Amino acid sequence: MNYLSWLLKAAIFFVVFAFALNNQGAVRLHLFFGAYWDAPLVLVVLAALVLGVALGVAVMTPLWLRARRAARAAVAAPVNHAETKASGGGELPPHGI
């Protein structure tokens, strides 16, 4: 199984490497106020990928931290179902309403 994962990683590497070799043409990226950037296409695609990943992580970080805090609170204070039934809470319907 370990050989299969290495084979898959090698195949992905060679596909990405072939993409980089086939896209070495220079492109001009027009920025604001008349500025531009001349770079190989593969660098522009790589910069867009890195920017997208960074933006995605920045947006998801508060949600991940909130979920992590909620999970820690749930583990720290487990619900005692016997007390809930004794206080008249009864069982919740299966649909959660």
C-alpha cells in the first residue's frame, strides 16, 4: 500500500512538472494604475494558487477555532442524561424540534 501512495505522489508530481514545462510562455498581468507584471504563466498560476489558499485559510480560521472550542467544551462537560430525564425533560423527538 505504501508503494501505491508513492506511485500516486510521483504521478501527481510529474503531471504538475509537465504543466510547468508546457506553460513557460511570458504573460503580462495588468495591475492597477497602469502597472503591469511580466512573468511566466506558471508563476502567475502559482501566485494565484498561493493567494487563494491563504485567503481560504484566513476565512476558515475563525470557524475552525470556534468548532475546536465547542468540541473541547463538550468533552470537558458531558451531558448527564439521567438528570435531564428526571427533571421532566424527557426524550427529544428524533427530528430535533
